[in-house]
Amino acid sequence: MNEIRHNWHTQEIMNIYNLPLMDLMHKAATIHRENHDPNVVQVSTLVSIKTGGCPEDCGYCPQAARYHTGIKGNDLMTVSQVKDKALQAKASGSSRVCMGAAWRNVKDGPEFDQVLEMVRVINKQDMEVCCTLGMITENQAQRLAEAGLYAYNHNLDSSREYYQEVISTRGFDDRLKTIENVRKTNVTVCSGGIIGMGESIADRAGMLVALTTLNPQPESVPINALVAVTGTPMQEQQPVEIWDMVRMVATTRIVMPHTQVRLSAGRKQMSQEGQAMCFYAGANSIFSGDKLLTTDNPAVNDDAKMFKALGLTSQKPFLKNVHPPTVEAKDSQYQDLGEKPKWSRPGHSIDKNKAAQLKARI
Ligand code: SF4
């Protein structure tokens, strides 16, 4: 097992990122093999339990209400609808269900209680349960943990510096605060970012610096390639080249040897050969299912064929961490505190986000 460093510098990480590609892949693959079974890939299914209508202005996101991207929104799904999705996911080989809600932050009340019940129900199906619900308080993190949550996703998205070009409705420190709240529980942390938003290589390295500084480092780091959706401020961005994706995955593997590196959004635009290079360079998780929230993802059958061709197998649930027990709602030690957390509203504004919002009104 490799030593975990929390003191990486941007330039050091850029030097790794810019290595000749064969050297970079070899180095990453060597570290990957020392820490993980290179033929095992963890498969998650992402279920959008509440789609669209989000008040935030994340420049890459078709679910932000202000951009009018034409996606069909829905209210919070019922517990039984989500249970059905989880069972389908399990039958198709997923070990984890990740539930995503397009919320700025979690509010105590009936909708959060419904999400807690979803966590309980899926945990009892012997599947890992993850949630991505926006910002959460320490009490909300404790309540999710008590329900049996295995992981909480909250991405940093980019470097602290470039973040200000992407989002103006919440600050980078709010993101860190949510991760800190999750870390006070036994729930594992999933946090990564997106490349292809116009950021520099220094920003990509800067994001990895921020993630490696976390102690412990996230158990899971999703690396997303931007899927530029018409109507969003980033609609004109060019697709991420496969070489950039391989470099980012390999660099992430080198600086976070124990972490599960997730090949996330943008897989539909990648060839299977390109994905194979990413697996070789240290990616060991994917999202399965035809949709990744609102954008297209490879068909389950195509992934099954790729796994067969590459000799990959799906990771069993709870291989890396224990199966958390579920406490029933009636036995809960944590109550709705009715907290009104003061999440920040950063002072900056983003011209392209404002322009996209204005365009949507015309
Ligand atoms: S990324 Fe999440 S918080 Fe940002 S606009 Fe989309 S749904 Fe809302």
C-alpha cells in the first residue's frame, strides 16, 4: 500500500499530469495494481429522485431552473418507485445506488424524511446507498448515517480559483463544510469534479490538491468530462479529448492511491478502447444505466459486453467498508432540528451564466 500524502502542490501534480503518456499510464497502473484488484470495477446506478428546477447557477448543469434546457423535471419520487429502481439496478449488476436530488441544500421536513426512508429501504436490499442532495448540516449527515447511508457525494467541481467561473450561488468553502459534516459520521465521502469547462491544467491540478488535502482523502473521486448541454452557459465548450481524460484519471490515481476513481459523466462520448485506457490507468468505478441524471450514458448491455471483452468483473457491495446498520425512524436518536444554516452567497457574478439566464427569458 502506498503512503498517502496530504501536502501535494499544484506544480508537482502538473508535472505528473504532463508526463509522456506512456510513462504516466505505467506509473498510474503500477500504483493501481499495488492497491486494488485491476480487474474489478465498482458499478453504481444513479437515480435522479428529484429532477430539475434547481435554484443554483452551476454553469454546466441542465437542471438549473434559470437555463431552460428543456429537461423534464419531476417532484420527489416515492419510496416504492426508488425501491423498484434499486432492485432493477441490483439485477443488472450494480452494487450501489446513488440518489440525486436537484436541491441547493437539504431542508428538514417531510421530503428529507422520505429520503431517509429510501436510504433505509435500499440499505436493506444489501446495496450500498449514496446520496447527493446538495449542502447538508452535521445533524442531517448524522440522520443519514443512522438510516444506513454508505456514501455522500458532494463534488468540489474544480479548483478553488476556477470555481468562481462556474458557480456564483454558493462558495467553495460551503462545499468543504458539507464534506466536513459528512466526515463527522461513518458515512464515506465521494467528491470529485469536472474537466472540459474551460479550466487550465493548473486548475485540474488545483482541484486534486484540494481533494488530496482532505484528511482522510475521499473514498471515491468521480472524474467527469463535461457534457455540454444546449441552453447552459457551457454549451459551446468543445468535447474533452480522451487523452485529457486518461491523464486526469492517471494523475488522480497516483495522488490518491487508495481512492476509488470513478469514470463518470462523458462515458457515452468515449470509445470502449478509450475507457479501457482509463481502467488501465486506475479508474475502478463506473455509473451504469442509460441516463446519468439527465444526460445519456452507455446502455447497460454495451457495458456488459465491454466488461466481458476486457475481463472485468463487478465489485461486490461492502468490500471496502462495513455494511452500515439501519436504525428505524421510530428508534431514531436524531430529531429534526429545524436548522436554518447560513450557507454563503459569494459576492462574485459570472457573465456567461447571466447571459444564459437572460437568453432563456427571451
Ligand atoms: S449541479 Fe446540482 S446544485 Fe448545481 S444546478 Fe445542478 S442540480 Fe443544482
